[in-house]
Amino acid sequence: MTSPTIPRTAHGARHPRTDRATLGELRLSAFKSHRGTRLRLGPLTLFTGGSGSGKTAALEACGVLARLGAGATLEEAFASVPGGAAACVPHHAKPDAAGRRGVRLGCTVRGPLGDIRLDVAVQAEPELRIVGERLTGAGHTLLATALRDPRRDRVQASWHTAGPAPVTRAPLPDDRLGTALLPLRVGGRTDGERLVLAAAEQAVLALRSVYPCDPHPAHMRAATAVPIGGEELAPDCRNLPAVLRRVRDECGTRHAALLDALRGGCAGPVHDLTTEEYGDGLVRAVLRREPGRRSTPVETLGDGELRYLALALVLLTGPGVLAVDPASEVLPARQVLTVVADGLDRCLDGRQAGELVALCGRMAERGHIRVVGSVSDSALAEAECATAVALPNRPEPRQEGAATAG
């Protein structure tokens, strides 16, 4: 397949490009407390603000987009949000004449084609469905969908062709992201269709590479010994011992880096981090404080140390270790993992939080990992390596009508 031509701007300059597809902006037009919010994302982005400012909502929206980009249904995409899609509708949003209310969200993905914008309008009530989607970039509207007949479970889609007919029209399901379905529907016969496919790939690649992570110390303690096998780290890190065993056995460099990180985030000396196997196929993680001394079971560590350990492991590994589904058709060197962590400094003391943010910055500098997180201590976002995004406390605005793609 030949590469699509990237149109020049009105001033003759090409659109900005990077070798890897990354999330450059998150847009929350109507999502929980957000209305018309645009959040710029850098290699390490830290959201700050008081309770109710919308930090968690912004990260939830990022997770929803990521799951849609990976091909999930709307129900699956909103499943991890407490209350589902209905809970994401702005509180004061009034239904239209047909009783419809919804949310609007989107993102900008930077990559080889420059900036590709994806905007989605989701109807949450009375039934869950996508009512509008728009993919734009390289000076074109590459995909547009709209709900024409509410009685059908389809949206009418049109995508850029630039052939004998300027666009192609066809129905698409109303419960999945059309952008993720384009490779199944577009043949790539014209330059326009190849541009559409390249833009869809760029958007989907960045979204599929998002890894929402929220280590739960209670879940990690409940699974003190876990089965060996299936060793991809779950988002709540409950299978941490099995993954630590795998990292120790398969990559001494990563294990050594994890030990160095632990020495900066754990109280007391850290000599080694290892695992103990049981005869019934279970493995347990233990921390050795000093050579020849009795080991400390990892589950006895404090909440802050457990979260620090789990987050450091996430930052020092990658898609082969974490429960994320990277694109197999794209070289790993061209992929970037985006770790989304709500409450990055939760349960951590000042020293641990500072060490963790510094680790985030060092890993982000390498270009293969990005971090989007929220912190309660705004001073952490002042680190030189971080992009600080302050979310102000504000009353939720009034909104009327159903969501439409804009």
C-alpha cells in the first residue's frame, strides 16, 4: 500500500508530524462536570485541582475513548465508569423533546499524518448509542456519521474517497466506534481511501496503547499467593507476584531498575525483590531487606509502598508485561504506551510521590511511554519534566438537548 499524500496548509507548510502516534489533546465537550474543556497532553501530564474539579472524570473519559478505539462496544467502554454512561451526562443537562441526553468527548492524535481529530457524541438516555462521530485531518473530513433513523440500530456513515465519487456512504453499527471499523469497510482503492485508512490507524493505534492503571492495595493483599501463568499485570495489580516472577526470570535489566526504584520509595534497606513458589502452583512476592535475613512478604508493606511498587513496575515494563492489546501489525518501535493513573500520589508520602514523578519523567523522556495522571499535591506538577494542567473548581453549567458530534 502506498503512503497517502499529506496536503499542505494554506501557507504551504506541511502538518506537524511525529514518528509515533500519541494522544496530544483530550476534549470534553459535555462529560460529567466538564463543558467545553480542552486538556493538552504532554509526555508526562499531571492534572491538579480540588475535589470536584473533574480530574477523575477526565481520566475516565480517556479510558472510555481508549476502549472504544480498541473495538469495545459502548456498554463495555463505559463499564468501568461507576454508574455507566448515564452517570457521565452533565447533571443539569435537560432532555430534548424525545427524552434524549448524552455526552460528547474527543481527542487529537499526533503522528505521521500530523494532527488527527476524533469527536464522538454518545446518547446515554433513553438508550445507549453513538449518534455522531467525526474524524478529521489533513484538511479533510475523513469520516462523519449521524443517526438518521432512531428506530434502527445503525448510523449513516460517509467517508472521504476522492475518486469518481467524493465520498462513500454506508450504514455502520451504532454501538461501536466507526473509526475502529474503517479497516473492515474501506478498500484503499484511491488516494482518498488510503488517507482515511492511515488516519484511522493513527487514531486507533494511540487509543489501543492506553493502559488505565489503579493499584488497589486491598486487592493485592487478598491475593497474597497467585497462580503461575497468565502473567500480564492486571490494572488493579492483584496478580503482582506472578508478574514480578516473570520480570525477574526474563529481564535482569528491568529487575535491577525496579530494585533501584524501590530503594528510593520504600522505607528501610532493600537488598532484593524475589518470589517464593509453592507446590500447588502458587507464587508469593517477598522483599529481602538484608542478605541472610528473613524476607518480608510484599503484602505486609504499607499501602503507599504497595502502590509505589506496582506503579514503578508498570513504568519499567511495557505492553508485553501489562494487560494491554498493542497493534501487532505495527512495529513496537513505533508504538507508545500511555499509562493513565488516577491519584498517582494516593497513599504516598512526599518522598515517595517525588520519586515516582521523577521516575515517570525519566521514562517519558525515552519516548516509548507517556503518563497521564492526577495528583492531590499540586507541587508535584511543578516538576520540570511534567506538563501541569490545573482544573478549576467550578459549578456545573446548565446544558440543554441531546449530544451531537461537533
